[in-house]
Amino acid sequence: MAGREEPYDPYISNNAGGSAGGHNGNQRTAALQAEIDSTVGIMRDNINKVSERGARLDSLQDKTDNLAVSAQGFRRGANRMLWKDMKMRMCIIVGIIVLLIVIIVPSARIDYVLSGRARG
């Protein structure tokens, strides 16, 4: 049993190996603790970055919603303007037709009357 080695446990001091073995264990424990601290620091940074990303995504979602509402309002306004434009064009066309009738009908009547008198 003397040749059998105990498994390494950083929480149990190994005084059987002497001061050199204990010092080596402390260095190993310190190295592991430094690696754990480094990993914890990286994880904290990642958590902060994910949190900031979530905030940016929420902001982007709000902006997208506002843009959708604005686009819908613009579409309604554009449809109103289209109908106003169409009404205006129809009024102009009707006005031109009425103006042509006012000009053409009396002149045609005068021509008819004059041509009828010339024959008679």
C-alpha cells in the first residue's frame, strides 16, 4: 500500500510529500484559480454583451414598429392624395367638355341658321 498514490485533491493538504510537494500543489491550485477567475471574467463580459445586445434588439424592434405605423399613415395619406388628384382631373375634364360644348354648339347652330338662310 505504500506504493499506491492518493488521487490529487486541491482541498486536502498533502504534508506527506514534504514542503516541496505542498508548494507544488499550491502553485497548481493558484493556477487553476487564476484560470477559473479568467473564465468567470470572460463569462461576465459575455453576459454583459448579451444584455446590451438584447437592449439594442428591443430598441430596433421599437424603431421597426414606429416605421411600420409611419408607413401605414403614409399609405393612407397617399391614397387620399390619389383620390383628390383623380377628382381634380375629372373636374378639369368635365370643365373642358362643358367649355367645348358651349363654344361648339352655338357656332354650329349659327352655321346651320346661316346655311339654311342662304338656301332659302
